[in-house]
Amino acid sequence: MNQDKQRAETEMPEAPDEAPEGARQADEAVGQPAPEAAETAGAAEPTAREAELEMELEDTRGRLLRALADAENLRRRTARELEEARKYAITGFARELLEVADNLSRALESIPPRARDEIDFIRNLADGVAMTERALTSCFERHQIAKVTPEPGEKFDHNRHQAMFEVTTDRQAPGTIAQVLQPGYVIADRLLRPALVGVAKAPANDAGSGEAGEPTAGAGSGGEPPFETRPGERIDTTA
């Protein structure tokens, strides 16, 4: 009996340790995508990533250019403000000194030429005032402060002149300067004080007058009044 049992165990087929090669390949094929689909997915992913990177690059380039432009504008504005501060920092102080310059000029103009020639004390005093005025003028020039003294007949400039009154005259053209009351000053290219002037005005030319500026014939001299009247009208001149 034992021999029969051993023979049966020997003849029984053994269970295979591994699955057939074909079945294993089929299982692997089921878990993997098709070669064409894998290639298509691999090509799509880099394209989308490249587009995203290009967008980020363009955005970064735009921010960089704007930052550079802002920095350049800030540099120019700061340089301009520094230049203006250097030029016009003493504007208030210079304006206060203009009255001193005016008083020195008035003092020299008030000295009679004869007294200056004949009296040593007056001559020395005038020389001292003149030296002080020249020193102040030199100081003004070093700080780009210049006097504006228009000449009679010069065209009126509202940027540098201030009209105080009108002068009826035919010696200068209308709208030109007829008289200068006070000189003006500028600091660099900015007005510090306008020159006070009188502006020429053309004389009135009345009808029937012989010359410009003369009253009309008969007006106020017992003649016919310079008004047009119709028959039956009377003009009251007693008011």
C-alpha cells in the first residue's frame, strides 16, 4: 500500500509557480496607456508649461520696465528740485535786501552835484555810499540777482513790468514805457520784483481840433456846443 501511495504522489502534476508569459503580458498591457496616448500627453504638458512660463516672463519684464521708468523719473525730479532749491533758496532774503539797494540809490541821487564837488565831507560820504552800493551789486551778481531797468520807449512786458498809471503823450508809441518809477529785479530766470512804470497812451483826437490833445473848437469858449442837436431840442449847460 505504501508503494501505491508513493507512486500516486510521484505521478500527480505539480502546480505551476508562475503565470504563463502571455497572461502576464496581457495584464501589463491593461495597466499601461497606449504608446500614442502617452506621447500625446507628454507633448501637451510641456506646451502648457512653456506658455505659463512665457506669461510669467512677460509680466516680470513689464514690472521691471515700469520700476526702471519710475526710478528714472524720480531721479530727474529730485535733480530738478535740488537745482531749483540751489537757485531760489535765498529768494526771501534777497527780496528783503532790495529795499536796502533802493535806499542806497536814493541817497546818491539826493546829493547835489555841486555840494559833492565843493564839500569834502559830502564827497567822502557819497563815495562811501557808492562803494556800499557797488559791493551789494556784486553780491547780487554772484547769486544771479540782476536789476531790471527798462528804458523809455521800451515795449511793456507784463512778465517784468507793473503798470502804475498811463501817460498821455505822443513821444512814445502807445503801450510802451513812458516813465520808470522803480527798477525791478530777477533771480536767475524768476521774477523777484517787477519794475514800476508808467505806460504811454495815445492822446485823444477830437473832431474839429487843430492838433492832437487840443479841446474841440467852441467847447467851453462861448461857441457852439460840440453836440449834435435836432430842431426843437435845447441842451442845459448850467448843471
